[in-house]
Amino acid sequence: MEIKGQDGCYLYMRPQEEEKSIEEYGSCLKMLKENAANREEQILSIANDMKVLIIEDNIACQKLITAYLKTLGIKSISMRSGEEAIEYMRSGVCDLVLVDQILPDMEGVEIAKTIRKQRNLDEQFPPIVMMVSYEAPDMEKILEESGILDYMIKPIDIKQLKRIILAYQREGKA
């Protein structure tokens, strides 16, 4: 079995000789998984100068997200209400906004619309990702209308959060 590097990726090349053992295929798969994990870690290390705004009234959820971001070297600031977050966004700067779908004082969609309205037209908006308890049938339409780029289903899973950071870290720096 042969593995060739091409543009930073590894490709499986079909062996020209007889079939290899399961162990050899297993070691190839292990090497590919390790390479993918290393690539993600390299990308995530670039994100360590990000600042994430977390708008979540559930303290346990806030702490989970904050702790994971801290392991990546990403700074975060947490807010428990929409009004507090809107006030912060008038002068505060962040690279990514994670907003709960429903807060005690307003909904995440309303927060996203307000944040977008209060920014100058020439300013870059930070990507906004909504944390939802369930996936509504018209979720894509709701997100598009409010300027929310993506969503995560609660309870928040570290894999979901990692996917969001990987997806929006560069946009936050654009």
C-alpha cells in the first residue's frame, strides 16, 4: 500500500502487487485519521486570536463553551440577556457570536437583527450562529431572514462547536 502527499492531503493509492493484510490497511487508516486531526489542530491554532461572544442564559452551557474555547486559546465573553449583548455590540468587537434561540428578554433572531441594524453599513459583521433546542422545518428560512449563518443543536456537543470554529474562524478575520 502506498500513501502519496498531494497539496497537503494524503491519498490512498491502489497497490500494484497482491492484497495487503488487514493490519496494513488499518495502519493506513490510522495515519489518515491522524493527519486529519493534525490538520484540524493546525487550523484551530490559527483561531487562538479570536474573540467569541456567547449569549446564553444557561450558565452550565456558557461554562462548557467557555472552557472548550479556552483550551483552544480563544477568548470569550459571556452575556445572559439580549439587551446586555446588544449594548456590548454597540462598542465591543468580536469575531463570532453564539446566541441562544430563546433568552428571558428576547429571541436570538431578534438579537441578530438588532445587531445587524446598529452596525454601520461599511463595518464587517461577525458571523452569528444560533444555538437551538430543536430543528424547525423552516430553520433555513428563519436563519436567512435574520442574517444568522448557522445553528447548533443543544445540548452543545464539542464536535459541533469545533465544526463552527473551523467554519467561521477565517470569516471572523475577513
